[in-house]
Amino acid sequence: MALPITPAPGIDVLVLAGDIDRHAAAIDHYADYLVPVVYVHGNPECYEAEFGPLVSELRQRAGCASVRFLEKEECVIWSVRFVGGCLWTDYHAYPLRFKETVEHARMPMLDHRKTGRNPNNFFQPEDAIAEHQAALTFWRSEFGGHFWGRLLW
């Protein structure tokens, strides 16, 4: 359980960059934090949950708190632009062994044994690849525009 950390003196924003707690618990822990919180979920938040509904729940619960949940989204706090989203495993990192890597990860990797895609199926490497590509596409489109301020991603 990720109980709220004590803010450092002079802190303006707290960034929680994944692997914080199960499901939407991090939002509950930081809902009334002393400074704005920017939160990007990690893969373990999705364990024992369905990916799509969990992202919807995270977004909905953050909307009722002082937490800005980012999943292929951005927010601006005091002229600083935060761009975020979960970046799932990049199976294309080893192109010469792509097929072998995907098949090897299918069962032993926790992301694919503990994350649901829907009630009848687990989140497969192909789902991770699609989410990874969607995040990269989003970031490329966001970084292509002009923004007069600082950028954190």
C-alpha cells in the first residue's frame, strides 16, 4: 500500500509515475494531497483487473480528487505541461527475435497472466503492443505542436 509521502519543502507538484498501488488505490491515497498530483498508472495497477474498465475508473475517480490522471493525456499546472500515459512493453525492441520474444512472454509475464482485457481473456502481448504504439502515436502528436512553457513527460 502506497500511503501518501510527506511533501518536501517547496514542492509544487507531486508526480506519481506508475507502480504505486493496486487498481485505483493511489488516487484514494492522494485525493486530498497538499499540492496537485499528476498520476500515470503502471502495469501492476492493472493486475487482477480489466484494463479498459480500470482506466475508466481511474479517470472517473481522479476527476473527483486533486489528482490529474494521465493516460495518453496532458495537463498544464502553473505553465508546466505534463504529458503522460502507461508505456507497455516494447516487444519491437528486439526486432530480430520479435516473434520469439512475444511467445516467450505470453504466459510467464505477469502483465499477461494478471491483467484482463475482458471477462474472458487476458491482456496479451498483442494488446501491449497496440497500447505501446497508441502511446507513442499520442506523444509524437503532442510534441509536434507548440507550447509556450515547460514540458515534463
